[in-house]
Amino acid sequence: MNTGSRSSHQRKERDRTNAVLHALLQLGPGPHKARDITARTTMDEDEVRRRLLQLFKAKVCYRPRFGYWELRPTTAAPTDTPGLVHPSTTPLLDTALLLEGLHSRTEQTVLLHTHSPVTGERLCIAAAGAHDVRLRRELAHSPGAVDRMRRAPLDSDAPGLVMLANLAGHDAPLREDLRQIRVAQIALTEAPLPGWILVSVPLRRLPGAPAMPGAEPRVVAAISIMAPDHAQGDPVVAYGRLMRNAVQAAIESSVVIAHPRFAAAQAA
């Protein structure tokens, strides 16, 4: 098996496991029968059982009794940094898993920003890895940085700029920096915290949200990695690629909830 086919195989394996995880998330808290989980996927019961065992070994779910599976409750707070996250009513369960996955792979703080069309601001509504000791120490020595990370004008830094570049219509004229961001689908700027940078990519649909038919959806959010600025160069480019790939995989794997078998199971 060559590198390309091996990578494709690994991606399919991961997507199948993610599909089972999404089924558990959609069923909600409490134990669920294996056949009910299977009904919300496109796989047979044996395949779903194998994926459930993978999640069990990873300590994501457990078996309270034979034939039943249940997600382990999470005790992790969205962030340990008071004031960093703006209050939001947006459901973020599936998106939180994406943020935690990116944090686990990069060991950097990961932020999710949306935008307010009323105020023209970008708002941080979720974070993973904000408990980092160095980050918290430097925030404590930079009064006002937390407020600027939580809420700031769209043109202040990378998360706002990557949304701004994609919110305008394709025929609308853009200034050169926004045009380049739209082409690259990555923005890089200094962070509100001195000595740190932000690498951001746009998000057109929150994982777990139903796919809307028709035209390509407009950008709804931005996912960013905040890293010390000594991480310049190739690692930063790699962060952007990693985020784009992870976001795409999360969006594609969550499409399973709109499959006809899922719709039939909901209607039953």
C-alpha cells in the first residue's frame, strides 16, 4: 500500500469511528442499545461494534451492561481562563470535540470565534487548552489581553480577518490582504497577547449542524491556534494545513446525521 492509499484508508477508518461517535452524541446521555446506534449510521452492526470497541479502548465510552453503550461524561470545562469565552447559546458539543482534538495534536491553545453582524466584532465562544500554565501566567501580566481575545473588531487579527475575507460576495472588491487570505484560506497575525501569534482558518458549518442544500454556506466562524511567536515558519504553515484538514474531516463525518436512515430513525 503506497503512502497516498494508506492515508486515504486511515481517513476512512477515522471517519467511520467518528460517525459512530456522532451517533452516540445525537442519542444523548445515558446507555443506548447497539442497534439504536447502528440505525444512525450507514454501517452494519458488526462494523459499529468494532468502532464502539475502539472508542471504549480510548475511554470515550463504556458499557454499563451487555449490549448497551454510553458516552463517558466529560469533566473538562471549555476554558480555565475566566473571561476568555463570550457567553453564547450556540450548541457546541461536536465542535468542542474538534477543538479538543486540535489541541491534543498541536499542544497549543485552540479558539473558536464567531462574528456579530450588528457590532462588526469577532467573539470567542469556545476554547481548548486555555489552561496552559505559560499562557495563564502571561495573561495575568497583560491586563486587557483577555478582553481583546474575547471580543474585538473583525479587522483586529487573524480570526476576524479570515471571516471578513470570506463574508464579502465573490464579486465584491477586496483589499489586497483580504484577497490573499481568501485565496489561502488561512490568516496569520500577532495575537492580542504580546509574544503570541494567531493562525486561523474559516468554518462554514459547525460540526454536527445539518448540511443545507443549495449554495455553498457563508462562513459562520473561525478556528484558531494561538502559539508563542517563536513557532514561526514551517510549523505555522503546518498548523494551518492541519486545521483545514481537521475541519473538513469533522464537517464531512458529521454529514452522516442527515442520512435518510437517520431521518427515518428520528421519525420512528
